[in-house]
Amino acid sequence: MTAKTERISRGYKFDQGLEGTREAFLHDGFKPASVAPILRRARVSKATLYSDVPDKRLLFSEVMLRECDHLTGAARHEINPTASAETVLKAMTRHVL
């Protein structure tokens, strides 16, 4: 693996590109998702997409990291850390499931 394939740049349309990528992966799955539907959903050019994230595996990883951050953030706002361990564990379990 070269350093280039591990490079992620966050250009001004990065979030827009990731949202389109997320939609393509959810609709088509990882393997079938090709550049054309990703670009169509993201409404960015191929050059813009590849200048930010140069390969599909990294796109998928970035989308999944954002989804995990989103879920974690939602759980943090709804879980009272001063509650009993049982209450906190039940609330965390609901978020994971």
C-alpha cells in the first residue's frame, strides 16, 4: 500500500462527496457501488472526489467513521453518566442495537 492510497484531503466539497458516497453504499452495497452512482448522488466531479479520497476503500472507511461518530454523539447526549451502571448499560445497549 502506498502513501498516496492512505491520503485523505478535506476539500471544500468533502462533506458533500461523503454524503453521496454514503447514499450509494447504502443503496448499492460496497462492491456494486461504482464511481458513476457515487458521483451522481454526491453531485461532485470525479476529479473533486478523487482529490479528496483517492480510493473506494478509504471512502467506505470515512463514511463508516462518520456514522459511528454520529451514533456515539447521539448516545452521549441521551445517556446520563451519573445514573446507575445498570441504567447506563441498558441505554448504551439500546443505542448499539
